[in-house]
Amino acid sequence: MKYSKFNRAALSNAFSFYARGLMYPYDELTHELQHIFRQVEKNIENAFDNTVASRILDIVNYYQGEEMKTMQAEYTRLFTSIKDKPPVIPLQLGNWVSQQDLTDLEERLFDVGVTVYSGEFPDFIAHVLEYFASILPYEEEVWIEDFFHKFLQKPIPSLCKAIYQKTTLGFYKEIAKGLHDLIQLMGEALDLPDID
């Protein structure tokens, strides 16, 4: 199965879901995650889509079981710099890729007008995932595969492993497992021969 065989709408919504899951929790996020899940669910066309949707439903259920203040405290503990100390887990892609790849990413993002968002860096992982989600339905397959292999396939599973090991909340464990599985499924599918 090559990328051209993927359901682009479902895949795009899935990456958007994980982007939101790695942002600071806020009250409206519950509704946004449920809405994105419904978009994924409406676009199920094959076993791959079903697997992705099932994992997202698990995450939505974990999210609804967590207290907002607890989630905000855990996000801050894991992902925020405090008093000149780096975060436990950095959410900038530059911490997970080579300097050369980071320069390439910054050039690509600058070319399309992605700059600093509300004091965050352009390589903030949630922004990179959201950007990838936004281009999935439109970009050429070669470009998508290059972006995936260079910026997502290796660094995101490393990030997910760190989150899974260091979080105390089920929600972040599920986000880590789900995003890791999505990257693995897409990588495996891209490696299979194209069958017409």
C-alpha cells in the first residue's frame, strides 16, 4: 500500500487530532477532539482508517476522564521550561532531528508563511503535525513522503516513547501510543509495494 492508496481525509484529521492533543489543554479542547474524531469516523474506508479511528476514540475517552487542572499541571510539568531549566520533554522538533533537517524544515515552513505562533517556535511539534495535516489532502505524493520520512518517521516515535515513560496521566500515555502507532502504520504502508 503506497501513500496514494491512503484515505487522505482520514489521515489528515488524525494528524490534526494529535496536534491538538499536544497543545496546552483548554476547555474547548473536549469539543474539538470529539469533532475531529467524528470527522475521522465519517471518513473510514478501510482497515487502516478503522485502526486509526479506534485509537483516537480510546484517547477521547481518556481525555474525558481527566480533570482539566490535572492535565494542565501535567502538561506544564512535562513540556514547559521552568526557571531556566529545559522541559522534561521538549516539544520542539529541533530537539529530535539533526541541525541540517531543522534548517530544511524552517526553510519549508518559512516558504509557506509559517512563522512564530504566539511566542512559540515554528518547529513546535503541534504546529508541524497540524501543518502536515493541512497539506496531506493537496500536496504531491513524493513531497508528502519526503516530509514524512525526514521530519516524522524517526523523531516522533522517539518523542512518543519519552512521553509514555515520563507521564503520570493516562491521556498522555494514550496520545503517545496513538501517535506512535499512526507513524508506524504509515511508515509500514509506505514501504509496501504498490498494488493496482
